[in-house]
Amino acid sequence: MKEYLIQITTECPDCCSGSCCQDGVELSKEEIRQIVALSPKVNKPWFKKADKKCNPEPGFEYETILVNNTCIFQDKDKRCVVYPVRPSHCREFPLEDGKLAQYYGYLCDKARKYVKK
């Protein structure tokens, strides 16, 4: 793994910008079940069908709703209220299929100082 990626992921737990949560995330039906079982204190709706034009990954036909340009599950302190059962796309970030995520530089404030445009 590249040194800058190690540096950024080490800083992730301390990040308070929540910039990686400014887009909705695709989820599977199982991930939805886990979030529903957790019963977060968040106004519904939480999910919507993913836009087919965006070519959702097979098995990930739903996505989180955005409220004020951020994920519905981000609290006022920019922390994830479903963190213990967060979707796999969130869990793997900043990677996607073992490689640096396509929109990493856009979604991570810390990445902007490491990733060249």
C-alpha cells in the first residue's frame, strides 16, 4: 500500500470532516436489514432504489438518502450513527475492490493534500 494511503487511513478515526459521507452509498438488502435491526434514531426514509443510470453493482440495488448533502446516517458531529453495521462500501473506503476508490480524492478532505489532480 502506498505510504500516503497508509497515512490517510491511519488518520481516519480522528477525522471530523465527514467529507467521505457527502454522497449516498449503495447497499445490499442484507445491509439494509442490519441497519433496520440497529434501529438508529434517524428520521425516515433511510433508503431508496439506486438509479439504474448509475449502474449499481449487482446485489447493491439500494442507496442511502441524502439530507443536506450528506448521508442520512451522519449525525450533527459528522459521525456515523450506524458505524457498527455500516455498509461494506463504507467499511472498505478508501479502497474499492482492493484499489484506491475512484472518487477518493473528491470524497476525502485528507486525500486532497496527497492525491494529485
